[in-house]
Amino acid sequence: MKKNIFIIFGLISTISAQFSFSGEISPSAMIRQSNTDIIDLPYRLLSSELSFGMGDFEFKSTLAVDHRLESGEFEGDLRELYAIWYPSFGEVKFGKQIHVWGAADGNNPTDNLNPYDYYFMFLPGAERKLGVLSASANIYLGNWQAELVLIPYHTGNRIPYDEPDFPIIPISEPDEEFIDDIVDEMEFGLRLKTMIGENDISVSYFNGHDRSLVITGPSDKFSGMFVPEFGYRKTQMFGADVVGFIGDLTYRAESAYFITQDEDWSLSTDAEYSQYVLQLEYTGWLDIQFSGQFIGSTVYDVSGYAFIPDMGITSLTKSNFQPGMGTPFAMFTDKGFMGGAKATLWDNTLDLSGNIFYDLDEKGKMVGFEAEYSPVENWIISLGSSSFYGNKDKPQYPFTKLEDFSHYRVGIKYSF
């Protein structure tokens, strides 16, 4: 009798559960514009999402498979795997997660909970992030929403070290023995959201460590030569963002203030800086979607020392300070503009889009174009290009180094 009861209970649970599985397969190639060589960097061949829900609980996972075209290498990546509980007051999550903070599209100075994967910097949104083990809770209090995130272990950015096809990484990957341990890895963030009039407003705080390595001083493992040690600075972030409308115009604004310091390193570092984004969106003639972002950063105060290649140890200044948090584009320039337009034609079977990023200080730029055609349902053929323009008189300028990275893209995508 008991056995039959358990069987019946199991059947009822299975019937009441909700299961979904989706994803896409997208083989593609990057072809260098200068000589038509294949750029042998990993691309996302497969991406899939699996969810299983029952009652107040849900389990989600995101799996990716990356592939290198020339070498034929495959690499699996369990990007997310977490559980969700939906109590009456909100939702609670635990596991490997990708969090999304901020109001702007793609460039978010307040969004620092997850490190970046620099192999996929030109993918949109969360696709260029790494999942981290974390616990989070969203609590709804009337018109307010509070989000608390706890991250027990620090994770740094994934950097394409020793990749000849990726030209802007200046050093080889340091050995683990030359990376200083973080004394207290626990990181946490708090975000409060509400609505005032027709504006969605939030304020946020994050306490953690930089996502990018910096040189902390000479290693004590050698004598008579400079062998650098590396580490992650301690940084606090105070942020705010807003989304609103003026007629048919959508505006988004986001700003973050950072206070960073070393942890008693040989090369001491203390700095305060900010990053900000102002974005405008408008749908105009022929339903073309226009968007523009002004991205900026300001260093307010620095003290300490830095190690500069070909110069050695030198005083830290506002010009040679490198931020370890925030949007990656703000690390290339103090002031930049990103603009884009997208049109959908032929009964939603053809998407045409173009974009530009322009360095308002050094005048370097990136120009991109993308065409996606869907001949039948669930299938898309894509063609695109990204071209970089630097300054030949400044060979160390990032956009000058990226000129040889200018490329065409061709791919096909099947969604299931």
C-alpha cells in the first residue's frame, strides 16, 4: 500500500512539474580583413538553457560549448547552475549565477558582481560574463525592491593571455605562485529599486576586489632581478541608475563611484574614480531603432606607485592609473561615444544593424555592421564586420593595436 502511495505521489509531482529546454547552435568564422586568415579564437558554438520547476522551486542551468575553428578544439562551460525558491516576499537563489545590474545596454559601470570573459567582449549583455558561486535574495516591500548578493569566493576576469590573434593583452599569464592571496574573499552587494513617477530608479553598493590583476611589487622569491607579483585591489562601489521616457524618447543614465586600495603591498595604491553612461533611444522612420551612449570616466585622486613597462617603478598618476572595475570600454578611453541603428525588413526576416564606438579623446574608433536573414523559421544566416582605426603615431594606443584585429564574420544559427 505504501509503495503504491509513493508511486502515485511521484506521478502527480511529475505531471505538475514544468520542464523547458531551449538553445541554439551557431557555427561561425572570423576572417581577418588584412589577409583573409582565420582568427583562431574560441566562439560560442552551442548555448542551451534547461529549467525544471515544481511548486515554489525552480532549477536552472545554462551550458555552452566553445570551439576553435582552425585547431578544432572544443571546451564545455557550465555557465550557470542554480536553484530558485519563490516565497511570498520575493525570490531566493543559490548556485552558480550571472547577475545583471544597471540600466544602460551593455556598458554598465555599476554591474561588477560577475567578472568578464574577454574572449567574448563583443557579445551582448550577460553572454560576455562568467558565472560565480553566489547567494541572492530579492525582497519586495511595497513600491521598493531590495536585492542582496553574497559571493564567497573572488573570481577575476578571463584574459586571453598568449593569444597572437588577440593583440591588446600585454603580458603572459602569471604563475599562481606570483599572485598574492586575497585575505578575505567574501564579497557582497546591495541594490534598492523603486519607481518615482514614470522613472525606474535604483541605488547600489558593492564591496569586493578588482576583476583585473595589477602588479603589487617585486617578488621575494628572487634576488638581483625584478620579477613582479600580482594581486587584486580591494574596491568599494557606490552606484545609481535611472530609466525614463520623454514622449517617444527613452533615456537611461548610470553612474558609479569607486574607492580602491591595496592590501599592504610593496607598490601601494589608493585611488578614487567614477564611470558614467548616458543613453538615448528613439524609434524613427521605417521603425528604425536608433540608440546612442556617452561613456565617460574620471579619476579624482591617486597616491602610491605603479610599474610601467619600459619605465619600471614610477609614481602613480591619474594618467597611468588603471581601474579594475566597471565597464571595459571606460578602460580604453576617458570619453567615448557609442551609436547604433537597427532596421527590420521583409516581414521580420531581415535585420540590418550598424554601430560605432568613437574615442572622443584620441579619435580612435570601431565601426561594425551586421546582417541577419531568416529564410525559414528557427534558421538565421548572418554576415558582419568589425573594423578598428587607431593612430599610426601611437603604436601602443589600444585601437592602433586592434587595427589588425579588424575582421569579417560569417555564421549560421539554428534555434531549438
